[in-house]
Amino acid sequence: MDPSGAFKQYEEAVKPVECSSASRDMDEAVRKGNFGIMKTKAFQYRDVLATFDSRLGEIGFPPAAEPIIKRMRERNSDQLAGLNELGQYDGKDEGLLNTLRNRVWSDDSAMVVEGDHLREALGHPVQQAGYAADLLEAAQATFYNDRAPVQPKWEAAMAAEDLAAAKAANAIEIAALERYIKSVDAISWPPGTFEVQANTLREHLRGLIDFDRRQVDVATAADVVETPAEGVPDVRGAVDAKDSLWVSLVKNFQTADPSAKC
């Protein structure tokens, strides 16, 4: 099939995924502690995603696009498995719930970026701000997925009063933060204030790295710097900075390409 025909069929196939509210509804249900709705929405989004994945296998994409399709379907497979697990969550292990949510988020955002790559391969590149927003979302999601092992390792280290293990746990988070910063550095921002906003995000991420290092730069486990009861300020700062930047990018994208709206 020619690229234009493949692009048209892809847009038709992906629209139900891009316009589905099930994923957002699932996250909202988690925040409200309504696991019944969360499980229902996880299965709903799974079914939408499964239909999309099946359609990907039916469209005759040009050979140059096949590696992208392969990566997309691998992400879809992982995400479908995660959504199945979320749909079966029993409400007993909050750590497992957070791990599953972050894994699904990471797979979903990476699939969206691959969709951008596919559009470009088919001759319809995504507008710069839209692509930057997708890359930013994927960078944040990857960070949270990569740092998933940190909390249980940290808690075990503190329980055992094992400073070396505490340092090892923080090293995982530091490495994930450094990758997050590198991902932000690699994004090409449109003209405007986006680079200034990105710098604010970088400052908070570097602040988190500094805290992680200082926390365990001590003589014994008893001397480890405690996390403030209200949390490390740069955690909230990083989330707010990313969200502000993402919203600005999406507004720019929607203004430049009104047809992108559902």
C-alpha cells in the first residue's frame, strides 16, 4: 500500500485510542480510591487498545515503517498485560498498584511517541510542539517506571540499618533522574518560552539528585537524612514544572493544528 493510504487507515485505527477517556478515568478512580471503577476502566482501555493493535497487523505499511510497527506492537503487548493485571487488582498491595500504573503509563506514552515516528515515516510529521509534548510525557513516565524499585529497596535498607543498601537504592533514583534530564535535553523546543520552562524542570530534577546524594552522604544508617514529612519540595516542583510545560506545548500544538483535536 502507498504511504498515503496507510496513513489514512492508521489515523482511523488509532483515533479510538487517542480519544478514549478510559485511561484518564482509570487514573482518576485510583486517586479517589475507587478500585471497582479503576478495574472496569482498565478493561475498557485494554479492549480499545487490543482492537487498535489488531488493526495494526492488518494495514499494509511500507517496508520502511515496519520496524516502527514492530516496536509499537511490542509496547502494546506489554501494556495489554499490565492492563489485565490492573483489572484484576485486589486492593491489597499499594506498591504493586503503583508499579502497574507506572508500567502501563510508560508503555502507553512510548507507544504514542512511536506513533509520531510512524506518521513522519508516512510523510505526515507531527507538529513540533505536539511531538515535544509526547516526548516530555514519555520522559516523565519512563522516570517513574525506572524508579519503581527504589521505595521497597529503601524501606528494606532502613529496616536493616544498612547504609550501603540505602545508597544503592538512591543510586537507582539518581540514575533515573539523570536519564530524565538527558531526555529533556534531547527535545527540540518550538520558538517561545519553552526552553525557559524546561530549565525550571531541570533545576528541580537536579535538586532531587542533590537531595538523594546528601541523604546518604553520612557515616552510618542512623545518620541518614530523613525525608521531610511534607515531602521533598523539588518533587512537587518537578511535577508542576513538567505539567506547566506540557500544557503550554499542547496549547501550541492545538492552535497550530486544530484538526488534531478529538
